[in-house]
Amino acid sequence: MRPTLFEFAGGEPAFLALAAAHHSRCLRDPELNHPFSHPGQHPRHVERLAAYWAEALGGPPGYSRDCGDQSAMLVMHAGNGDMSDLGRRFVDCFVLAADDAGLPADPEFRAALRAYMEWAVDGVLAHPLREDVPADLAVPRWSWDGPAA
């Protein structure tokens, strides 16, 4: 049986390293810096981000259990104006952060990570207004082959 992307990456420590590396890259990006450094940022943002990505990529439901559902995450990111360039920058930082975090360099794994993040960012950008976000959405799951049922 093939491991989940979460397992292949190295589990929770790998996702914590990925989220920390991604956060660091976003802070250094001239456009992403503001949303990643504003005073309203959750004090455990990196840990929450790691838990979200871990859950979405086949890990335990820690984000859903401790932080909320997909709807809450989308509402948190909605209503901030045009973020299309920020989305592209976010994906670029994510791809580079996978190197920084020492995630496996396997081409199929890296392609799955990129595809997931592009899909996830498109999902966030599809809800520009808070009132457009449906209630009670579960954190979506992603597998080696794309969205998981």
C-alpha cells in the first residue's frame, strides 16, 4: 500500500518544518510580508498551518479537531481584496520551502505538493467575500492522484 503524502513527507515533524520554512519565506517576500507579519496573526500560526497541511495531505485531523473546519479557514482569508498575485507568490514560497525543510526530492511527490497547493490556493481565491463561504465544509483531502474522495 502506498503511503499518504503526509507519511511520505515524514509526518508531523516534516510539516512543522515545511510550515516554518514557508512562513519564513513569506516574511521575506515584499508582497506576502504584510499578511504574514500583521499584529492580528495567530500566535501559533506556524503550528496551525502545519496541522492544516498535514491533515489535507493524509495526516491526522488535528486541524479540524483543534482549530476549525474548512469554512472557518476560508472565512479567515476572505474579504481581503484581490489576492491573485499573492496566491502565486504563496505557491512559489511553498515549493521553495519544501527544499528548505528537507522534504523528499522525489519528482512525483514534489509534483503532487505543487498541484495540491495550486488547487488549494484556487479554492481560497474562489471565495472573495466572507458571505460566499458555505458553512460546515470539511478540510479537503489530497492524495498522490489529486483530490481524495
